[in-house]
Amino acid sequence: MASLETDTIMNLKQKALRLLQDDADKIEKLISIQMENLTTRQCPLYEEVLDTQMYGFSRAVDFAVRTGLMEEGSGKLLVSQLERNLALLYEALNQKIE
């Protein structure tokens, strides 16, 4: 019985990680599309969408960590990688505007 519970927990952890990685990949794609186009900030809608996506993603990661479905270090790594790429995008947009 304990083995079945352990298998179920492992499956849930793997599924949570897969789902979060899929979400991270979608945000990463939005960032890369924006980097390719380097649209100016005159249309802040895209920036708002990215910020909203990042906020939602960080909350989902926090939930996974708090429920024990993900290690805190793994969650922080996922979020920080996206934040770094988002910061690079904003820096590139700022340079284009100047």
C-alpha cells in the first residue's frame, strides 16, 4: 500500500513539473517572439500580457512548492530563468526606444 502511495505521489510530482514546464515554455515562446520583433513600448499590451503570465506562473510554482509537488530550488530556478529572459527583453526594448 505504501508503495502505491509513493508511486502516486511521484506521478503527481512529475505531472506538476511537466505542466509547469509547459507553461514556462509558452511564456518563453512569447518572450522569444517579442525579442524577434522588438515591438516598441508604444503598445504596452504585450508587456502587460507577459507580466500577467509571469505573475500567474509564479503563483502556480509557489502552489506546487507549498503542496510538496516541487522542490523549492527547482521552482525558484524555473521562475528566475523566465525573469532573466524577460529582463533581457525589456532591456532590448529600452535600447530600441533610445
